[in-house]
Amino acid sequence: MHDSTPETCGQADPDRHRRTMNRADFSTLQVAALTLLLMVGAGNLRGQELPSGVTREGAIEGTVVDGTTGLPVVGAVVRIRELGRFDFSHGEGRFGFEGVRVGEYTLTVERIGYAATQEPVEVRAGEITRVTLTLTSSAISLSGLVVTGVGRARGLEETYRPTAVLAGDELDRRLSWTLAGTLAHQPGISMKSFGSAPAQPVIRGMGGDRVLVLEDGQRTGDLSTTGADHAVGIDPISAQRVEVVRGPAGLLYGSNALGGVINVIREEVPRTLPDDPHGVVSLQGESVNRGGSAAGHLLFPLTSHLAGRVEGSFRSGGDVRTPLGELGGTDSRGMNAAAGLSWIPGWGFMGASLRLYKLDHGLPGEFNGQVIPGAHPSGASAETLRTAARIQFGYLTGVGPLEAIEGEGSFIHYRHDEIERTLESGEKVIGTSFDQITATLGATARHEHAPRFRLQEGAAGVFGLYRDLITGGAFPGTRDSREVNLAAFVYEELALGWLRVQLGARYDWIRVEPMDRRPINRGDGAVPVNDRTFQDVSGSAAGLVELHPGLVAGASVARAFRSPSVRELYSDGPHLADFSYDIGNPELEREVGLGTDLFLRWNHPQVNFEASLFRNAISNFIHYRPTGSVDPRFFRFPLFTAQGEDAVFLGADGRVQWEASPGFVIDGTLSYVRAEYSDREEPLPSIPPLNGGLRARLERGGWFVTAGYDGTAKQHRVPRSIPNPVQGEPDIVPESPTDGYTLFHLGAGIRWTQGDRVHSVTLNAENVLNTEWRDHLSRARAVAPEPGRNLQLLYRISF
């Protein structure tokens, strides 16, 4: 349980909680009204057309065929790269786009079982451009486009930093209960968990506020980075694809992304106008928690220039079963609903969406009679609700020297209540509550190719964020605060013969205002609590060299910074997720990181390879260190204070996929990170051990079978123990070593086409030997093992 103690149960401030509830109701109405207004406005704009007899538009029609058999391919996703519009190949492989502005474009096509391909096309006024797209069979899972951290859609081989994309059949095979679980065992990615639902992704040893999780390129507005018992407010079952940029990637998205960026892509604001309704329905079941989920979305045309999208999902699961028994308090129930509407003329799009996401989950307290360190013996639960509205527009066909102008904004209200127990009267005792409003607004302008100056492309943009946090409960620990972030960025790509270079810079101004100005006692005196302002410039330089067709070497250097979080600045209370009493430091300075990457990438229909070496040196790395004293309030918790020390992260990660023979793929990953303080050889806490995996997959026609394993080495590099300030108690062990483990997995699947519908069934058997294992980043590992054998069945139908 987070930021409360047994002594404080039942002492929550009911008036403050009532005010928070009123704000929640009012904010939800504001979000709904704003979204409705934007949708109506988009619909009214629909009548603005060019004068009669004047046209600057054409159309694209084509077919997708198998390069070996020449037969049509149904269910392929065909996308106009520059506009973001897409269509599915229907019966006889047909696809089409109407109302496309004249110009030169690139068509990309992706289909499970084939290598992604692209084809240039030219659209002429009043004409239909016809094209045939030929696909080459490939059992390797590759995404044709990446949009995260690159400013526009581009091929994976063109990205300047190590990047992973999870989509299509690979997403089906890896799909888990949480986003972090879905991404776990991808190169450089681990999972920090506290039960079933509370799970946060860790990239190259960094998690929390140093990893930025996005939803369609915008912040989620949840509080998953503030505690191990908080969950990420995203259901992965409805994702089209997930993109991960490893390493400092804050140029486009903000100053917090020292570790990397994760972007879950759904396109909930429609960017394309389909001829017919398109959708996906998914059903998933798991044995390890006797859980199930269902999800679906539908994209449909309303008028000649108006498109709508609706989405919904539901999941429910019981307690997780381990090889040693059930871990109580790991049940969860979630609901997600969204609706979007866009006006889509030939020049781009403009639209809005509204999303409601609710998640209730347990927090484990004990396992087989042993109390989990820092937890309530009887366990607890958390209830969260996220309401998000967003607007997006894009003028994608150029104006003057600009190739495109895009803008977006969001308004997010997030509530999080941690419930210690329920009284006989039915009243819930709330130990800690959070009520947060986040609003963002941004715009980006991209310029055209300028060969005279050797400029391939470039962009400039602005970004603004406002955050208002209210905390409640008996002893929330963290204080109420407001935060404002204003930023501007620019980047350019240059073609210097055999070398492609990207240069970028970003300026951020951040102001944090605490609502409670009482001084914080740090033991050596009271520290005043005042407003804080942080500002700095982030910069990056990256280069790509094509050594051979498909073989690219790259290097990047990035300077990024992170301002201290509210918890690090103003905490003053117990934090039971860490079994500690945390005291912030209102005088903390910003973190500054200098990250370097060297990588090698090879893209080929039969071989895909990416490996990277990295070093990330961070000055003033902020963390909580033990003081050797007990807390001043209850005299029972070790006292931890926030401070900054220099640290360095070194490591390597990579992945290789090799189609050794037709339809037979070997897929291997490896990740390693070593992190320690710069002035001494003492390891940082919560660093994942050396880990990797190896899988073999055989595909024949519409079916596949797979077998493999994931494993880690022993993690023995942990912080040293410290004397316990409580007399008679044993030394405090901040983190104990964990043994290595190997987990074996099996899987099989089948897919078939029926008319314009594509069906797929995927069966996974995880940890088939029911091995007892303990993940080093699990908060419950000292008492409880991780999940046991799990049979997972997933059915999808795309139409």
C-alpha cells in the first residue's frame, strides 16, 4: 500500500475527498463538452470545397498480389506514407484512395507472412493512378513504418536510434495482461511489477519518470511513474502496434525521456477515410489467473469527408497462480471505451476523440503466511479512472516552403484511490488518493526537401503542458502541486554524400509550484519549500552510413535533462511500497544525461539484425538513500532522503531474426546493463540482470508452431547493506541478490481468409514446466515467486 500506515487507517479527510470528487465530475463534463464541440465544428467545415470545375485532387487504385503465385492478397494494410491514410486490400486484392492532393507519394504495404514493401506513386489532377504492389513471402516479423521519435512516418531502417516495433503476428504472440508484460524480453526492456496489474516498463535499467509512455504520441496523464504499486493506464489488447525508442529520445516529446520512449499506437483520431467499415475484434483468455478479455474497434465512413472510430474493451482476472500457490490481491478488472471523429479532405485531417479508462486492481499483502515487505498483511486495492479528450489536425500537402503542419492537444483527468479496507457499513477507507489534471498543446511544422542546402528534411515545433495534482488520504506523503512546461524544438537532416546526419535541439522551461509551503525537516535543519524553476537545452547529433544495401551503421550522441519530480522535491511521509519514510529535497537540481549509442542494423527479407552498445552518464542522478536513522513520526521506518549523485549506465542489447530455411525462423535477443555511481563501484538498485531469449518458429501456409525460452543470469550486483537504526533489528538490506532462471515456452497458431475477413487463433503455453522463478525487479520477490504455467488463447478477426 502506498504512503500510509496501519496507524493511519480511517483518518482520511472526507471533506477533501468530496472536493476531489466534485472536481472529477466537473472535469469529465468539461472533457465531453470540449470533444463534442470539436466534432461538431469538424462536421460543419465539411462543406468547404473548391469552386466548381477546379480540382487539385486525384485518386489511387491498385491491387496487392503474391510475388510467387501472382494471386491477390487480402487483408494487407496499404498506407500513403506522407499522409498517414491507409486502406485494407479487399477481395481480389483491391484497395483505393480518393480525394488525394496532387503530388508524389510513397505507398507502403504490410501483411502477416510477407516482407513489408513500398512503391512511389504520382497523383495527377483529375486522374486515377493505378499501381500493383507485389509482396515477397517472409516469415520474419518486420514493420514497414515507424512514427515515434522521427518526426514523420519512415522505414525502420531510416531511424537514427535503436528502435523496436511490436505489431501484427508478433504482437499476438507476445500479448500479455499489461503493456510492460507485452514488451518484456524485447531488447533492452524489462518489467518492474508489484502483483498483476501494477507493472511499469524499464528501458536499459531506467524506469519511472525516466521512461515516457505515450498513447498515439501524447502523454497518458496517469501516475504510473510515481510508485511501484501504480499501474500504466493502457490496455495493450487494443493496440495496433507498439514502438519503443531506446536511449535518450526527448527531443520531440519532452525532457523526461532519459531512458527512452514507448508509444502505443491506435489512431483513435481517424486520419483516413475508408470506403467501407474496417474493424478488429479480439478475444483472449488466460489460465494463470482464470482471466479473460474482449476488445474491438471499428473505423467507418459517415459522409464523403467524415470518418468515425469507436473502440471498447473489457478484461477481468482473478488472483495469479504461482508454482507455490495463489498470490492473493492480484486480481484486476478493467474497462476501456473511446470514440473519435475526423473531417478528412484531400489536404489532411482534423478531428477529436474521447476516451474513458477504468482499472480496479488488488495489491498483494502476504503469500503463504509471509508478509510482503512494506505491504499490509491483509492486502489492499486501487481504483483508477482516466478520462482523456484530444484534438489533432494535419495540413499534409504543403503550404509555401512547409511540407506539413500538424498540431495536437489533450485534456486528461486521472483519479487514483488506494483503499486500505472496507468497513462493515460498506464505506471504503482511503489511505491515499490522487486527483490530477493534465493539459497539453503542441504544433510541428516540417519543411520540404532542399537539395541546394543538402537538407533532406527538418521540422520545428512548440509544446506546452499544465499539470495540477491534488493528493488526499490520511498521510499522502506527496504534496499538492502545479506544474507548467513550455518548450520549443528544431531538427534538421542533412545528406552529406555517403553520410546522413540528424541534428536537433530543444529548450524546456519548467516551473513547479507546491501548494503546501511548510518547511521540510531533513534532519540537519528545516529546508524552505518554494516554487522551483528549471530550464535547459537538450541536443542531439546522429549519423547513418549505408555500408551495403540493407546494412546500416549508426551513431548518436544526445544531451538530455530531467527536472526533479514532485515526489522527489516535496515528499514528507511513509511510503510503504518501499517500506520507507521518504523525505524530499526542495533544493534538488536537475538531472543531466549524456547518452551515446553505436549500432549496426541489417534489414533483409531473410535476415533482420540490430545490435547496439550504449553509455549514459547522468550527473545528479536523483534517488532515495538511507540516512541510518528512523522516521521522526512513527519511529519504526528507516528514513530515506532524496539526493543526487553522478551515475553511469553501460550496456548492450540486440536482436537477430534469421529465416534459416523457407518458413523456419530463429529469433534471439540479448540485453545487458551495468549501472553504478560514478565516484565508487557501488551498483544502483533495481537494475535487471543479463537476460535474453531464443525461439524457433516454423511457418507453413496459414499455420505456425514455435518453441523457445527466456532466461536471466543471477543478479549479484546489489547495493550493500546498512546498519538498522532501530536497536536490536538486523541490518537493512536495500536489495537482495536473485538467482537466474530459464523458462520454456511453446506456441501454435493458425490464420485463414474468408472473403474480406482475416481470422487468426494463437495459443501460447508460457513457463510450460511450471518453474519457480523470481524476477529481480518484482516488489514481492522476497516472499512470492512469479506466475506459473499459463495457457493463453487469443482469437482475432479483422474485416
